[in-house]
Amino acid sequence: MRRYFTGTLFLLSIGLIVFSCQDAAQVKQDVYYVNGRDLYIKHCQNCHGSNGEGLGTLTPPLTDTIFLKQNRQKLACFIKNGIKEPITVGGQVYEGTMPDFAVLHPIDIAQLLVYISNSFGNKQGMYTQEEVEAALKKCK
């Protein structure tokens, strides 16, 4: 009985260690994701939809993984400065304008991008504040 108890305790201890250890980078991404979700609900959901589906031919969807990957360096600029010229997403041209969100700080934009790029069928990993700051310096 004692041997059984000791073996079971050992296995439970190993299980707890394995399941409780998360990579620090994954924890940071998870925090960004949750904060980004709140920012999305507040600033973006009204036009882009609760599932990133967009608004017909007025507002592009955020479900096009290829577009997000190809424009990774421009996304921060789109959010900070808005979009005033036509944009093509998934073969559809969207001619409406997107307002700027100049009030958002680079950390907010990074968190928002983590949420968008890892929701709606997208799995694109982390955006850091430093990456957003570098991208914003290159905005036209």
C-alpha cells in the first residue's frame, strides 16, 4: 500500500510540474491576447464584427490570414493612422475609410494585433511593443 501511495504521489507531482510550467513568452502572449480582446471590443468590433467578419462591402474582414501576414509591418500604421485609400482584402476592394486611433499607445496596438492575428482563424503569434514602435517609425 505504501509503495502504491508513494508511486501515485510521485506521478501526481510530475504531472503538476509539467502542466503548471508555461513558457514565459506564452504567458506574455496570453496577457496581450486578453488585453487586446478588450481593446478590440472597445475600438474595432463595431465595424469589423464580433467574429472579425467585417461589414459587407463597407469594412474588410479580419479573417484573411494571408492579408494579415503580407501586411504585418503595415498593420500598426493602419490602426494608428487609419486608412484613407482603397484597400483590397481577399480579392474584394474596400473603399471606405478607417478612422485613426491616434490615442492608442504602441503597447495597446501590440496587444490589439496579438488578439486580431490570433483570433478569427488566424494563428500568427506575438507582436511586441518594440515591433510596433519600429513599424510606426516607418509609417507613410
